[in-house]
Amino acid sequence: MDLRQGLPVSPGIAIGQVFLLEAEGVRIPEHFITPEEAEREVQRLEKALQEAAQELKELAVEVESKAGPKIAEIFVAHAGMLGDESFRQEFTDRISQKHYTAEFAVARSLRHWRKLFQGDAFLAPRVADLDDLERRLLRRLLGQKREELSSLQQEVIVVAHDLSPSQIATVDTERVKAFATDGGGPTSHTAIIASAMGLPAVVGLGTITNEASGGDMMIVDGSHGLVIIEPDEDTLERYRARRSKGAESGKVLLREFKDLPAETPDGRHLELLANIESPKDIPRALEHGAEGIGLYRTEFLFLTRESPPTEHEHFEAYMEAVRKLGDRPIIIRTLDLGADKFSPDTRVVRERNPFLGLRSLRYCFSHPELLKAQLRAILRASAYGNVKVMFPLISSVDELQRAKRMLEEICAEFDRKGEEYDRDMEVGAMIEVPSAAVCADSLARQCDFFSIGTNDLIQYSLAVDRANEHVAHLYRPEHPAVLRLIKMTVEAANKAGIPVGLCGEMASVVAYSALLLGLGVDSLSVAPPQVLPEIKKIVRSVSFADAKRLADEVLHADDPATSLKRLEEMNERLLPEPIA
């Protein structure tokens, strides 16, 4: 049994087999054979070893002619490793003695050698060589049996170094039950999308891809940031019991609070909405008591396709959401591409600092045809439901005015053509960079509502890469600078008479619910929707006056760690048995 501690980013417990997502994005579908099949498996292995060695020798010749003998030596060395008797013997012993398939024997053996190499200063640089050999052998052994992330045949836990938004967008949510990654932070895309899917996830594990093999049994405890590889039976039973108890606690809270408003005993209402990536997420959100959708991340329409969606495809997606929501509100965020989110069709510009570069609304201004097609579709859908639009990554009044002018031009075009749309459709701005928070009073006069995007607001305020596990401990939503920017935004919205919501991952952390209530936000938009009953219980258990006192105390604290402890203590008092 092997325990690994990482960062908890999406709560819950999952138990299942590992799908080790490597460069090839495949897993080993079968692991054991009968004793009678051992000879056949050894022959398959020998054939794969010979073919891989021959390929490496041919590659060495080709590379030498292009890049010289020094580079070619790498492939010669790889071929030599395949001929090493120690390697070959360990493979065959696992087949004949433990009755592993050839693929599983390769994966387990190379995991063993990888650990030995990592423990030796001289051999550690050769770990990448082992990884390359494993990929080559598995490609040959698996052949047509390769199982890809988008077409899984059984329930798995995905283990990877990290996951790109486009990879996650292809996940089969009926099969994938949890994520565990080497990299990432509290608001990396793995964290955000796992949370939206309601799947347990632990990130920032460092070397989990080296420790786990495809087919290993694994427990992912997304509530405590713990991953257990090959747990013993006692541990399995303990976690199965916790999972069952957590599920039952969730059902009790759901039955009790689903249809109740999130309203404090002294009459303050907090609107509770949900974040979605796709209209298919809406039924689950409504089942858990969401009053509507506070953030529709439309860039996921782009990430699973080879070309941008047409206006009609945008419209169909929005209409599917509107039909499922009835008269409930939906806030559609215009596309947020750039930085680390690119569709296959996107023309990637290499930038030194992509998160400070051509991303989000800036990217749309450089590709106005994409934004105009989306705005036309949003306007058309507004004729059928309670649709609102908001622009992301606003950093100045000028940017907001420029985006609004594009929208007004399309409205004028619709008026000339007699097309139906909601002429009173609300237009909002996302407050997710410090300049927007500081100038919130000016922005508030230009829009109908604010939505605070804490993921980027925290990142830019604290100069912490939100997806970097090495500095994840510095990413502190309870940092007084962050809280003061939120408070500044709320006060500007109140003065202008517009509502202000919060849709970042901070909204989904139950420990922050009373704090955000006390800071004066009007709505929270969360993911996963499973936390909605917990938030309702907290809101209905604390007075607005007490929440404001708590917020004032934390707002003026010097130490974020002390503030977080204070919040957790209050949360435990209000919610003594949170969902596991």
C-alpha cells in the first residue's frame, strides 16, 4: 500500500482501477492470463522486443544522417536496453510465475526499474529512457486493444502528469470516476472541470504517474487530498464505508434543503447558481437546488472540434440550455480562449507570458468573427429565455465599451432585419483582474451586473500561477488583499445599484460561504452542484449580522492561515457532518 498526499480540489471518494494516461493516452485493458497461456504471452513479448529493437536501430541510422552520431547514440542505447537480459528475464518471470499479460508484465517491470533508477543519482537521468521504452513496447503489444480516454470500456481513475482542457473535454463521465495528477493547483483546469463534473480529484501529487501503473487499484480522497495505491483490504473497507456514509449524508441534506431558499434567519437571501461546461450539466444542477446558471463556460464548444462552431451550432447549444432551464436565469460568458486553452483550429501565438497575453476578450478582439458569431447566437437565444451575457477578463472601461459596441452593432442589425431578441438582455462584466476591481465604480456605470472570477483575481493579485503545484501553497483565497478587492467590488456595485455575484472556485468551497455572505455578494455560482445543500444549510444557520462581523474580522486579519482556521472552525460548528 502506497499513500500520496496532494492538493484536494474536488471532494468525494472514488475507488477503482488506474487508467495511466501517458503520451499515447492508452491503458492496459487486461492484466492476467491462465497458466496455459504463458508460453503464447512470452512469444508475443519476444516479438514486440525484437520489433522495437529493430525500429530503434533503423531510427538511429536515420537520425545519425540528420543530426549526427551523438544524438543517434540515444536510440542505440535504447535498443541495447531492450536486449539486456535482466530486463527480459524480469518480463518473462512475471508472465510465467505471476501469470501477467505481456503488457502488464512490461508496465510492472518498468515501474520497478523506474523506482530503482530514481533512487540512484547516476541513473536518475535515464528514467525518461525507460518511459520511452515502455511506450514503444506497449504500442506493439496492445495493437488494436488500445483503449483511449474518449472510449473507455469500464470505470477508471485517470492518472496523468496533467490534463489539458481539450483532453478533459473528451472524458466519458460515465466511465471516469476521479482524477489524480502530478501537476496542477487548486484552480487548474483539471480541478475546475473535475469539480464541475462532480468527480473527486487530487492534483499536485508530484510523481504519481511514476508510482502508479495501469490496472492498479486506487483510492482517491478528493476531500483530504489523499491518494492510496494498491490499498489493503482493511483500508478498502474503511473507505467504502466512508463513501457510503458520505453519499447518505448528501442525500439527507439534499432532501432537507433542496427546495428551501438560501436565506439567513434575519432575511438576507443569497442566490445560488451553478457553473456548467455543457447543457448536459444542467439537470444535475437543478436536482441539487440550483436557481439557475451563473456561468456557462462556452469555450468548451471549441475544445472538442477541429473548427470553430458556427452561429447555428452556438444557438443550438444555448437553446438546449434554455429549454432545460425554463424561466430560470442563465449567464453566458463569451469565449475565454488563449493562455492554456486552445481548440485544434486555434492559431497559437507563442508568447512569453500567455496568461498576460492574447487571451479571453483580447483574443476575441483579434478574431472578431468568433465573438460576433457567438453574440448573434446569444441574442437569438435571448428571445426564448432568461439569458444574460458577460464579458471576461475586463481590465478597463475602454475594453467593456468596445465589447458593448460590438453587441450594439449586432442589435442594430437584428432590428433592421426584424429578428427577435430580448432588447433588455442584461450585460455584465467579470471582475477578475485587480485593475477591474480598483476601477469597479467606473465599470459599474457601464453594465447591469458584476460577476467576480476569483480564480484569476487571486492569481493576478498574488502573482501566483494558479496551475503551478510548486507555488500552490501561496494561492490563498482568504488573503486580505483578495478579500479587500472583493469588498471594493461589492461596494461599487451596491453604490451603482447593480447585483454582484461570485463564480470562481472560491464560491464552491463551503468553508468560505459565511465569509462571502458577510462580504455582501448577492449570488454564488458553484461547481459541483453537490455542495449546494451544504451552502444552503450554512446560510440558513447564520445571521447576516454575524456573517458581516466574521467578514470584517477576516478582512482585517494579517495572517491568511489564522483566518482560514477561523473560517473552518465556524464551518464545523454550522455543518458538523459535511459530505465525505
